[in-house]
Amino acid sequence: MKEYLLLLRGGKLAASKTEAENKAEMQAWGAYMGGLNQKGQFVGGLPLVGGGKTVSASGTNHEAVTSAKEGIVGGYLVIKAGSLDEAAQIAAACPHVTNEGNVEVREIAPMPAM
């Protein structure tokens, strides 16, 4: 099994939803994460705090760069899957997708021996 990074972008903010909508989303997340754990597919992941900085050779920007079209990266998951297609299927079931967000799926390259 390979490891994949799921970048959670965009989505409706909790403050813009009703209490019932937020509760339903949290229940969906619990079921989703429980399923990943049960299948041995969950490696790690957390939500991210808003803001951030982008660092490059030309200096540091005070805000993380993001595409307005794609949305801000609000969290990440690391999962195990047999292929990119399988990882994309796992991402498609993520509650973030039904919350008007999108999930970028990237294979994590193994680190060569040093």
C-alpha cells in the first residue's frame, strides 16, 4: 500500500451553517474517519488554522498563497491505498466534498535512503 496526501480545500465555513448542519457534518466525519481506521487506511491528518505565510527565495508573504477558484487548504489527511484511483475513491467519500469543498489527492513519494 502506498501513502497519499488528501488536501482539503474550500468548503462552507461552520459559521455559515446551522447548528443542525454542523452536527450532521461532524457525524459524517466520525463515520468516515471510523471507516478509514477500521480498514487500516488512516495514517494521520488534522484541520489547519487559517492564515499562514508563504516563504520563498524572494522573501516571506504574510498570507499563504491560494487560488480563489480552488479554495484555501483547510486541512489534510494521509491515507493508505493500493493506487491513485483507490485513493481518489476514498477522497470522493470524504464529507468535505459534500460540504462544497474539493480534495486534491497526491501520492507521497518514498524517501530515498541517505
